[in-house]
Amino acid sequence: MYVLHDFPDTASLIVRLLLEEMGQPYEVRLIDRAGGGALGSAAYRALHPLGLIPVLETPDGAIFETAAILLYLCERHPGLAPAPGSPERAAFLKWLFFTSSNIHPQLMQLYHPERTAGPENSAAAVSHAKARLTELLTILEAMVEGDNPSFLSQNAATALGYYLAVLLRWLADDFPIANYPALHRVLSGLEARPATRTVAAAENLGATPFSNP
């Protein structure tokens, strides 16, 4: 059984959605963030040296970094990503790392600018992140609309789809999903799935966690 170290509506949500969609048994261990020291404890740092979320304990040891966890799960339990050697595998990997290396870090800069720029430069960091995210989401929307990839489809659940659904949920105030029709279709399809409904109920995310957070 997998063990997911979790705090509601953080990056662990992405992993939890995938585990639920895959039908894999897992245990949720809630992190006491309010206590102030859980993420910095020696026990947690042994799992993630930076004391960040998410961490998934697996039969092969603890894994951190969202994209690494998603790839690991997709390799062990095929079906939510193009298989190695398939025609769309290269494109899937390309856009997975586009998301993890560009969209996710810029989102963190937008909402936690002090972490990278310091309090005195936070306003400039936020302005930069908004401009960059505008560019990145426009590129992603055009790709989904033009290429219609199976790994970002309204008719199927995929690891990349869930990853983006959670990131776009967090960005909804600044980047309403209605402004991105192709991505909106993908998120609406995921939102209707039993896995999303189960996790949304467990984490109190509401009935429309992706299309109208």
C-alpha cells in the first residue's frame, strides 16, 4: 500500500487524484502544518530533504517531486499516460516537464514571491510571474486546441490532466479557466469523474473544484 503524506489542497492533491483514479490502495497521513514543525522534523526530512509536499512512500522507497511521483505511478500502473514507445510518449513527456518546470514554479512565485525574491522585491516578482503565466497558458491552450492530444482530452483521465487541473484550480482567481476553452473542456471532463468526486469530498473542495473553484 502507498502512503501519501498529505495536506488538503496542496500538491499532494495531484497525487491523491491519480491514486484514486488508478484504484490503488493508499493511506493518507495528514501533515500537521499548523503545528509549525512537522515539515521540518527529522522524520519528515528523512523522506524529503527540503521538507516540502508531496511525499509518497512506495515499495521502492519514498519519492518526492510531483512529476517524478506521477511518472513512477504511471510506469507501475499503466493507463494514465502514453506507454513507452507509443507515438504520443515524447509529446506527453515534453508537456509534463513544461508544466513542472515552468507553470508550477511560476505559480509558486505568484503566490509566494517572498520565497524567491524576498519581501522587498515581492511586487516585481508577482508582476513577472503574471506575465510569464499569461505566456505559458496561452502556449498550452494553443497546443491543446491545435493538437488535440489524447493525454489532454475531455474524454479521458491522465496524469498530466490531473496535474494541470490542480494548478489551474489554484490560478483561477488570476487566470479564469473560462478564458481557456480547450483547457476548460479537459478540466470539466476530469471534474465529472468518480475519482475527482471522491477526493473532492474528502478534502472539502466543493462540487466544481476545477471548473469553478
